[in-house]
Amino acid sequence: MHAVLTAGLLLSGGLLTSGAAAQRDKAPELAYSLTEGQNLNAFVRNGKVAAHLLLRNGSEPRILVAFPAGNSGVGLWFEPLPRAAAWRLDQSPRPRSLTDGKGRPLHGIETIATIDAPRLALKQAVLSNVRFLRDYQASGRFLSELATSARIEGNRILYARDRIDGAPGYRLELEVLGGRIADRAILAGADGRIRLRIVAATGDTPLTGLSKAELLNAHAAADPAARNALAFLSYREKFLAGSWRFDTYFGRDTLMSVRLLMPALRGAAVEAGLGAVLARLNPGGEVAHEEGLAEFALIDHARHNQPGDAAATLDYGMIDDDYMLGPVAAEYLLGHASPAAARVFLSSRIPSEARPGAADLAGALLVRNLGFAIDQAERFARDPRWQNLIGIHQGRMTGQWRDSEEGIGRGRYPYDVNAVLVPAALEAAGRLLRAGLLDSYLAPAERAAFGRATAMAATWRRAAPDLFAVEIPAPRAAAQVGDYAARVGVPAGPALAALGGQSLRYHAIALDDQGKPVPIINSDEGFALLFGHPDPADLQAYVGALARPFPAGLMTAIGMLAANPALAAREVQNRFTPAAYHGAVVWSWQQALFAAGLARQLGRTDLPPATRAVLEDMQTKLWRAIQATRATQSSELWSWAFEKGRYKAVAFGAGKSDVDESNAAQLWSTVYLAVRPPKAADGKRKR
């Protein structure tokens, strides 16, 4: 067996590095697998190797391996099959280090898998940055400079290429162990199966993993799936948003995950997350949304005639993350870290990813971001009209977490940003100023501006939410809910009964360019619960509205939906389906956000019994739905079907009409390690 393996690697122009053979029988530091929908996923991390193997079942099989190193990946798509086929993992992925034809190191995996297909015809291989693999998966197109031809010798198929700048690149090798190769296709053996040894590797720079022991404290839940996903996505350099499609830094994902996980994270892990965000601020103080790495960065720089070679490209197109950093940092510095630890962190030097070679003190960077928030909020604080709200950037249709083009219903001014996150950022600036933590980093003019922040926050809290308020009279609400229920094939009775002849009040998902509410019931009330101080009457009305059964509210037996377009126009309903990325689907982290927010609000002492009853009712319904779908919690999102009188969870991406597929490991879906069910009177967790 060893001779065969060595021969396979010799074909690819490389050899196992010294010590690799000795590692073969040593268990990696992290290894696990799971099947979600039509995807068989296996993860492994050990030293310089971190990889996610995805084998796609069904009639359109593929092999894909994503690497956190450089957000790189290799993928091979096969021609459609006449019938669905299923993969079986015969040997879990093992870490492998090898050298390319020039003697340079590559790091990856070796695995053995079988598929019950009579024939796999080679369609297309893409070896590059994962963003280009995503593009090919979505559109069937890729850049011509990334083209890689198959090299076929005997029972082996090799795809290999250097990075476009000549640096060590990418490799995918298949050795047919059961079956044979003929006419650019792999044919099954006598048993009707194809058995393959798969070797995949990347030459991009490895990341330094945070171990589970470095990540979590004693308060973290004993949830192996979530612990595994978090460990795979956590590195000293940064947290990754999700695998396979987002194996890189995303500002919003990092901040929301750190905030929700904070009770279960060790201080070093929180500081790694905050430090990664601070390192990517632009000179104006905006938070970077996403980074482009390695080959993507090379191509992006060349397209725009920019210098920089492989230096990361940073996207500042989102607006919500700019106002998350302050509240999340304040929660850690004032609520979790000791005063001494807070000062040490703020005085630490953060190497800049936005300006390679530069470094700044964490405290100065935080002041830069909070100063940006104060500047942006000034106009509305002086004159609280909708025209002075903060809108997504001109020429874009995305700007906050619902970052598909239909995510906020073609609105311009998002509810979560304006009603919640901006005032939360202003409050954070005021709190940190009063605590004296920013004294060493503030210039006199900045100190004066920070001194106004608390009063500005009060204006935003008072005036902004009402601009998004929608109230639909009872007869019209009932008619629209009934019509929509018939359209999507769900029962209207429970929803209409919950309306009870009352008008329907909720906060619109956004305002459009004319300041009119976009009438989509949505889950973004969770931000107000976690970061805000809603009036008890508002809590009762707005949480109560969302607690109703879909399609009057958001609740189903398999989760709280992220959006409900029942009250919108027909063309909007057609865009917000259970197949849309931010449509009538369930996002795991949004449920966690809502659950954490409910717990925070129920900790108040000023709530009347009627308000508390509404919150507790929603908490019970929400946790019942969360626990009904525990198997999918670490996934990014899921869809649903209504069959035989009940809702059924469906993996997003499993349906042909789904716009994309879900990540099997999603950073902000691991937050249930800290977001826990409420305790009953006997101290046990409610089930």
C-alpha cells in the first residue's frame, strides 16, 4: 500500500515530506464528519493542514476540498448522472504534506471514497481561491487564466497548477482503486462502484489554529458538533465565517459570533476576534466586511491596475459592521475582562492588514471606529428625519447581514442599523469614555465628540424605531395572511386565530428611497433585544407579533423564519421564497440572537407581568423549535417543506430552485455553546 501511495505522489511531481509517514497513524488534533442534505462533509486539522472535504451526492456529483490557508480550494465537477448516486467515505481524510515539482511544500489531505455510480465523466476542475470555486458552482463560469487540464496516466488523474504569480499552487489527484479510466471518464468495477484515492493540497500559507482548550471556558455547552465547527473555524490570525464557501475573515460574522459566544470564550479568543477586526479597519475607521486573499487578491489587483501583488484586498461595502464593533468591544472590556486585562488589550499593538507593515495600538483603532460612528450619526441626532438616516452605499443593494440583493426588499435604510446598532455604538462610546479606558487614545476634539455620544444615542433610540413602525388593520392583515398561506401551501387557521381580529404591528425590514417601509415581517427585532432598551409596551407588541405562527408571524415548528413577505406585494413574495438565501428560511444564528436577546430583556426588573408573559411565551416557542432541529444547528441556514400536515426541515441547497447551498460549518451557528435554554425552577435546562 505504501508503494502505491508513493507512486501516486511521484506522478504528481511530489513526495511525502519527512515525518509524514510517521503521522499516518497519529490521530489529528481535529477530525469529524457529517452529512447535510446531499453533501457528505469531512473536516480535519492538524499542524499546517486544515481542510474540508465535500463529496456531493445526487445526480450532479462533485469532489471539493476547501482550505483555510489562503481561502483556497480544489474542485472537480462531473457530468450529470442518469440517476442519483451516493458517496461513501472508506478512509477519513488524513493530513498530508508533500512537495510540488519544484520541491516546494504543499499541505493537504489524502482520503479514500466510493460512489455507487456506473460512470463519472470529467466535466470541469477549478483549482484556485474558494471565491472562484463559488463562482463556478453558481454560474458554471470561471476565469480562463485558471484553466487546468487533466493529466491522465494509467489509473491516475492529476490536476495541478502553480499560482498565477508562480508561487506554490494547487493539486488534486485521483487514483482509481476500483474501476478504470476510459475516454475521460471513470468506469465502475464489477461491483458497480467506483473507488478513489483522493489527494488534495494547497501551497498557500497555513494559519495557526486555536485549540479547543484555548477557545472555550467551563461555561461552554458540551455540544460536540458545535465545538468541532468552532475549532475548525478558529485561528490566531482570525475567525473564519464558514466552510466551505467562506473560509476567511468576515467582519460582521466575527463580531456577532464573538458577542454571542462571549460568555463561553476565553479572553484570548475574544481578543483574537476583536484584534482581527481592528487590524482591518480603514483609515476612516470603517470595519472591513470581507478579505480577498492569495490568488483572488492577485487577480483583483491586476484587474484594477493596483500595486500590492498578493496583499489582501478588503471590502468596506457593508455598513452594519461599522456600528457593531463598539458595542461588542464595550461588552468585553466593561463586562467580561478585568480592568487590568482591558487596559493591556487596548495597549497592545495590532499589525495592520489594511496597511501592510504598519501597526497601531488597539485603543487608538477602537477610538478611530467609534469616532466614525459619531460622525455618521451627527446629522440625524441634530435633525431626526428619515432623510438623515444611514443608508446602504449608493449603487448597492446590500449593506447589512441580509446581503443577497433581495435581502432587504430593495430598501435603502435598514432597520437593524438605524434603530439599534447606531445608538448602541454611540452608547458604547459614552460608556468607554466614562470608564476612563480611552483616556490615553483621545485627542481633545475627540473627547468632546465622545462626550456628546450618550445624548445623541438617546435621540436615535427615541426617534429612529418609529420611522420603521408598520400597523396593518385587522381585516386587511387577515385577508393578506390567508391569501399568502394558500399560495405557499401552509394552513392559515393557526395564523388567523393568533391574529384574533387585532391589527398587526411590526417593524419593517427597511425603508425605501422615499422613506416608505418595506413591508416584510422579519427577525431583526433580535438586535433590539440584545443591544437595545425597548419600552415594555413596544416589547409586548413587537415580540408578540413575531411569536405568531407563520404566515402571520415568524414561528414554525422547525424554527423562526428570517423573513415573512405575507404583507408585501406579489412580486416581493416571489423573491422571498423558501429557496431564497434571505427569504422565508431559518438562519441558525438569528434564532440564537433572538434567544440571547430574550434572556437579556427578561433580566430586567421594570417589565410588567403582561410584557414578561409575552417574552416568556416567545422564549418557550423559540427554544422548542431550536431543540427540534439540533442536528442542523451548526449549519448556516435551512429551508422547509410542509408535508402531511407538518413542517419539515430541508437542507438549504438540496432543492434545485435553491439559490445556493448552506455551509456545513458556520461560525455564528456555533453560538449555542454560550446561548443556552433557560433554566426551570429546579435549576435544570428546560427541554
